[in-house]
Amino acid sequence: MSLKIYLLTGLIALVTAGVSAFIDYKIALGILLATLFSLINLFLLSSTMKAAMSGKQAAVSLLMLGNILRYVLLVLCMFIAYKLPQYFSLIGVAIGMTLFLGALLIDAVNRRKG
């Protein structure tokens, strides 16, 4: 993945968190927490896909380990938000976990255009 996707995800997260801060600061903090975890998740996805495309035999086990680690990160982020409800909202975490998909869609549309 290119640096552009990471920057675009961060920008979307900051704008979304800024807008939601007027509603509830817990949602904004949840969005920022989940965006941090989703960027790590996106990096793991990118690195495991590159390893899988290399065609090595060890890539299968690396791909499985990467998938397990990505789910562990998701559960860890939800656990943090669940244990600290005075700081993070689970709604914000759910929104933040999906923001990188918006950045991927924007990047895909831009690549298709030109």
C-alpha cells in the first residue's frame, strides 16, 4: 500500500473525529483509537499480501499468522474501548475501524480515472 492511503485514512479520521467531537468527545476518541489500530491492521494486510504474492512456501503460514494478528488487534481495540467507557465509545471504534475502507475506495476510484 502506498503512503497516500495511510495519509488519506488519517485525514478522514481527523475530519470525522473533529465533526463528532461536537456531538460527543468519547466518539471522537473512539474514532482516533480505532483508526490507529486500523492503520496497523492495514499495514499488516499489505505486508502479508506482498509475502503471499512472492510465492514462497512460508508465505502461507505468514498469511495465516497475519490474519490471526489482525483479528487480535480488532479484539484488543474493542476490549480497550469496552474497559474504558469513560474515554472511548464503541460506536466511535466501529466507525474508526471502517474508515480505511473509505480511503481504499477513494484510492481505487482515483486509480481507475487516471
